[in-house]
Amino acid sequence: MRLVQPELPMRTSCSTLCSPARSPLPAAEVAEPFVDADDIAEVAVAALTEDGHAGELYELTGPRLLTFSDAVGEIAAATGRPIQYIQVSLEEYAAGATEHGVPADVVAA
């Protein structure tokens, strides 16, 4: 068995953070090690196709820690688009998801 365990995939985060000009998320101002999906894929391919990886655990992190505010700021700068991160409570986020048609069982998870 081989296990590749990424921290926070950046492209997943980017699709969440980059869509609206305002990105409300229930994330504290804690620095996270965002990691790019290409880097995850490269490690997964090597772990699955090359010898010597059986029984190994690879915990992947990005090159530096970023808060969500930092990440949104960098995405805004790179895209030239104004994007604002808004920290909301978990309850506010769940209510917004419900308002946008996310099924209750998904919101509860």
C-alpha cells in the first residue's frame, strides 16, 4: 500500500476562492501549506509506478505557509482581478450553502 496525503490542494482552493469577487469561507487566519495539484500528481505517479514506495506515506505540503487572506491576495495579484476573502462562521457558511441549493446532508457533513 502507498499513501499520498496532500495538505490543501491549491487548485481546489482556487476554484473556491477565485470564482466570485468575494470569497466567504469559514477558515481561521491560520497559515496552511497549500500544495499544487501538479505536485500531488507527480508524487502519486512516482509512488504508483516506481519500485521502492510500498508501505510508504508521503505527506505533501506547499513551499510556504499562507493564510486564506494571503492566498486570495496572491491569486488576485496574479489574475489582476479584485478578489476579497471574507472570514465567516461555519453557521454563516452553511446557511449560504443551503441558500444556494446545496443538499442538507452535504451541508451537515
